[in-house]
Amino acid sequence: MPGLLSRRKVTSFVMLSHSRHVAGFVLAALLCIAPGMAESPSREPVAVTLHFAFFSDLETNLNDRLIAAGKAKRQAKPGPFGSDTEAACLDGLPPAERAAWNLTVDSYAEIISPVEFFDREQMVPRLELAGIVADNEWDQPEERDLVRMARGFREAAAPAYEACIWPTRDKANRRWIVGVTGLMAEHEEALAARLESVYQTPWPDLPIPVDVVEIANWAGANTLNLVPTGCHILVSSSNPGYQDRAALEMVLHEAAHFLTGRRTSLSTALEEATERLGNPFHGDLKHAVNFYLTGEVVRRTLEDAGEPAYTPYLYAQGLYEGGTFRRAAESSFPAYLDGERSLAEAIDALFGALRRGTID
């Protein structure tokens, strides 16, 4: 769900983590694991639609599971393998493969798992895995070292992951992709045109890569907005809130982070209203607006196509329940979506409605 808009240079793709640094002896040891490892192999999408390329990539999924396992390790929660079947499989592996997995989880728990997806330790491997930034494009030696280090981690953990998790995970990812691309085939053209019109911003270079993984952090999905490169979306195929038609909305919600990024029409309207009227909302108002508008576009488009009634994610998952945002959005945006007021007028109405109610 969260999105991030970075600046133009490759170095600015990486927001440094100020709370954690890699110890020199750990870095030296890990660089010895896989000196001179080749770059990650080229990736082939499972499916490509008008606007998206969907991947079920082994290394990206391995990285996703290791981040989750490292977080569980730090929090003393069950893991690193989640199910009884996976745990039994791990126990049956050769000792070297079990040890390699456990040591990799320990390393992730110290270095990669504690930070958020937009921090250096997670962003650098992700951009490398997605093929967005090549080895020779990193400006800082620390970033190049981190790429090599993360590869070493993954190489050590890969035998256990491939034996005990990947076949089942890949099948689940592909089932999810089949479901969402089936819906895309029916509705993508209308949805994309409506979203481009509503957000008054053209789509980025297409197709947008969507890596389908098991977990994708606490939110179940997130987006890196890379200027001028475009988007990279990570989305969970196992999150119960992202199934069936909700999967369609969530992919579009994540892609809409590009349409609502810096210097876009929505971002500018919100900034100008804040300067004139003051901020009436505690939290990320632009993200809340994305939830409402994208969900409403999906609802209206499915309704126009004769589909059964659809409940947008905002309501299905109880977001902003108990506050004023929902009521404020419902009183401000329908007229804009109906072409009866401008975006700036809708934003002003939203701010007024938020101010009159209890602050969220």
C-alpha cells in the first residue's frame, strides 16, 4: 500500500537508514561468500497486460521470505519456516543447507529486516533483483557492496528455499496472477483511462513491473516510484484482503502512487490547499485520497460493466473507520467524479469537511 517518490539520480533511489549500519567484519565476511558473483539472471514475466508485467521470480520471493523470517527472528516469533510441512522439510535437509538457511536468517535479522522497504538495506537489493539498477550504476561503494552481500545471502539460503518453499509458492503466485490478469483482460482499458483522467496524470513507461510475492511487508503491497524510471510494485498473493476483485483494485492502487506522486495534479492540489487552508488531517492524506478515488473508480467501472456490486478496499478492510475522512471524501469527490466540479474544488471541499468534523 505505501508508495515512495524518489529523486532523479540513482543515488537518490536509496534513502539511507540512519538507525543501522553494517559492521565492517560482517561486510568483509559476506563479501567473501560470493566474490565476483554474476548479476541476477534476466527475468521473464508470467503475464503481460496493457499496463503491467507480472512476475513470480524465485530470487525476489526468496528475498521477501528472508525479510519476513528476519523480522520474526528479531521479534522471537515462530519461524523461519511458517508451516509444519515447511518446518519438517527443513529438518530433513542436509545439515549444511539447514545451517546456511539459519545463518542467512540471522544475517537478515541484523542487516536487512529491521528497516522499511524504502531504506537502503531493502531498496538496493530490490532494485537489483528487479533489474532496474545495474551493478555499474550504483554511485556509492557501500551500495555495490550491499548488492554483492545480499546475493551471497540468497545464494546460501537458496537450496533450502527451493527444496521446501518455492514450488508451492510459485504455484500460488501464478494462480493469483491468472486471476488478476483475467480481470484485467475485461476491465483494464476502461479502468486505466478513468484513473488517468481522475488523477490528471499520464501513465509512466509501460508495462509497470509487478513482482508477486508471499508477504510484501506489513502492508501486503508497496510501490517504489522512481523518477524518471517509473514504478516497481511488490504485492502479496497470500494476503486475504488482496484476493479476487480486490486484487485488481490493489494493483491499480499501487500503480496510482505514480499518478499521485510529486508534481502531479493531485499532489499539487493538496499542497496548495494545505498552504491556503492549513492541514486538517493527521496522517498521509494523499494516500487516503488514493484509497477513496481508486476504489471508487474500480467500483463504478465494474458496475458499468454489469458486474455484481463491489465493495472498495477502503470499506472492506475498515480503513479510517471512526474518523471523518470517509464522510468528508463521500461529500467532496462524487461531484468531481461526475464532472460537476474541478479537482481543486473537490480538494477544497474535502479540507472544509475535514475541518468541520473531528480530526482523524
